[in-house]
Amino acid sequence: MGMAIIGIDVGSVRVGVAIADPSVRIAFPVGVWPRAQAQAERKILELITERNALLLVVGVPLDADGKPTKTCENVDAFVRRLAKRTSIKIEYVDEAFTSLEASERLSEASSGTQHVDAIAACLILERYFELTA
């Protein structure tokens, strides 16, 4: 079980989570966890430990000018709480349009009920890999 990179798409109600092995750079959806009662935080912390993750990649919704949006504060608050409980390295990537792209991918795959948020988390990891290629 090698090192892993975890990608998260933080929404106001749910967090989509994906994981990738950095050597193959392919992201897989893990799940979508509710933020209520810190469920998503707990599950992400468990995943970090379980998979010996070395990096957490967080999608941040920047506006067209690349400036933070109101949603960014919500994402920051979530990530700050996680950061207090783990020493994992955290990187941010612009997630503009990932949810839109995720729903397009899902409709193409016609899996309808699959969670867009977990696919969005995969796209966040893919974007990270593109930026670090």
C-alpha cells in the first residue's frame, strides 16, 4: 500500500472525495460524505491514516479573475479544522467548472445517481496532476 493523494470537493452540505496513487496519477472517486456532525472530517482523517496519504488537494472556487469567492471562506474553514488534526501537506487548485464538468461526464456515463461531488474531486486531482506534470 503506497502513498496516496486525496482530493476533496468541499460543498456547503457534502464533501466529495477522490484518491490517487501519485505513481499512476489516476484519480478514483471514494465517496461523498455529509458535513453534518463533522462526518466528512472524520472520514477524511481516517482515509489519510488508512491510505498513508501524503497530500490533500483541495478545490477552491475562484472567480473568473482568479480571486477567491464567498464559497472559499466555507472551504477554508473546513480545511483549517482538518489541518488542526493532521500534519498532511495541503495544496489548493482552482476548481472552477469542475462540478459542471463532472455532471457532464456523469450524463455521458448515464450513471445519473452517482455523486457529482466525488467525480468533481477526481477532476480536482486531475487538474493538480496537470499543473504538476
